[in-house]
Amino acid sequence: MNYAVRYYTKTGNTKKLADAVAKAVGVEALPISSPVDEKVDILFLGNSYYAFNIDPEVRDFIRSLDRKKVGCIVNFGSAAMLNSTYKKVKAEADKVGIKMDEREFHCKGEFKGVHKGRPNEDDLKAAAEFAKAVAKI
Ligand SMILES: Cc1cc2nc3c(=O)[nH]c(=O)nc-3n(C[C@H](O)[C@H](O)[C@H](O)COP(=O)(O)O)c2cc1C
């Protein structure tokens, strides 16, 4: 199985999760400015909510994906209040015909002093365990 990890971050929280996920599956976490050129079975995609939506850069990144290269997307991320970006990401993945795995990782993310320190060490450990379970490592 081949894996890739891409993330979008504004304040660093998603990068922390992405690094934990990437280490667990033995690849490097790269920002979404880095295109997925190779064929991968699973693309772990880290993203968050900003003003009740995913960032337009994340939307454009998903739209740029080649369904012949990406087997499926596994969503992960954090948010301060909302639960998960899954539906937003799936809506874009559907448009390009890429399957979304039903499993995802989500935790609280620090925002303006709320949920201070999140994602914390426990969150990063849980993200890594989630990635290993999904990747069957
Ligand atoms: C500009 C901005 C807008 C945000 N809007 C929301 C929001 O609408 N709902 C929510 O639950 N969290 C919101 N958050 C909180 C982020 O989703 C949360 O802090 C997340 O961990 C940020 O990830 P990042 O550091 O990788 O960007 C917002 C954060 C920022 C910086």
C-alpha cells in the first residue's frame, strides 16, 4: 500500500497532526501546495474549519486531484467548535470521483485561547494509532 499525507494549516495545529499521521505510515507530511504526483492507495488529508467552511485552497486542492492516482481520501483534522469537515471534503471528493473512507480522525484544536494546547500529546498519539489502523500497519 502507498500513502501520502497532505495538510493545510493556518495556525500549525493540522501540521502537528499531519506529522504524527505521516510518521505512523512512514512518509513525509507535505503542505497541499505539493501536488500528489505519485499513485497512492490512501491520501491522508489534514484540514480544518475556518468560518464554518474548509479553506478555498483545500477545496481547490481536492479538485486538482487525479482519481486515477488517488485510491481514496482519509480525512483528519481539528476544530474549535464544529465536529468535522468530513461532509465538506466529501462533497469535493465526490465531484472528482474520489472515494472517501468513512473513517476519520478529529479532535479539538486550540483557537483564541480555547482548547489550549490541543492537539496535545494524547491527540497526536491517537492520530498516529488511527493512521496505523487505517493503513493496517
Ligand atoms: C480564521 C479562523 C477561523 C476559524 N473558524 C472556525 C469555525 O468556524 N469553526 C470551528 O469549529 N473552528 C474554527 N476555527 C478554529 C480552527 O478550526 C482550529 O483552531 C484548528 O485547530 C485550526 O487548525 P490549523 O492550526 O491547522 O489552522 C477557526 C480558526 C481560524 C484561525
